[in-house]
Amino acid sequence: MTPQDRAEKAAQTMWQQDHASQWLGMVLAHASEGRAVMELTVAQHHCNGHGMCHGGVIFALADSAFAFACNSRNQVTVAQHNSITYIASGRLGDRLRAEATEISLTGRSGITDVQVTNQAGTLIAEFRGLSRAIKGTVFDEA
């Protein structure tokens, strides 16, 4: 199995069970080894009392992209620590794109950066996730 095949199979397997991301309205746009892209169109139910996309929704979008990137090698991997910096507001109707890129993988620990942008390419948020591989695989690779 090639790294790309493995990443796609891991993403497909995870997506089938990722009810939270689906419920929020996210779409998995791309998965490859150490990378993933999630997208979300900001709907009214994603907006806070200021009429902007709720920060928790932006965090969830980035976190989901992080998860798919981290698990792309078919090794169950979980978040150890995540942080986010909000730079601009997401607005109703915006198409947000979270692009996760693995920066480092040493042993069981990884660092993945996620940039969240809107349809105009405006940077909305920068997210950094620290991951830890645990026992198990995403799918059976016999």
C-alpha cells in the first residue's frame, strides 16, 4: 500500500465514524501523508452573538484537519495539546478552509500546524497541534 493509499483509507475510515465533524457541516477535501484539508461554509448556527463565526467552530474545524493529518499513517494518534490564535473573523456565508501540515514527527510525538483561511485567502486563524501516537491502527492493514 502506498503512503497516499494508506492516508486515503485512514481518512475514509475515520470520516465514516466522525459524526461531530459531519454534524458541524465540515467536508473532508483532501488527505495525504501528514496533510489534510477540511472545509466548512459558515451558516447561521455557527455564528455567535456578534454575528461572527464562533471561535469554537473555527477551533473544531482546525482540530478536525489536525486529526486527519495525524492519523494519515494508519497509527491511532490523539491530541496532546492544541492552541489557536484568531487573526480575523469568519462571517456568515464564508467558506472556511483548514489546511493541516505536519511539521515534525519524532517517535510517537508530532507537531502539526493548521492555517484557517476564508474563500478570499484571508488568514482567519493559526492553530498548532501536538500529537501523540497510541496503540492501535485506524484500519486493519493485513
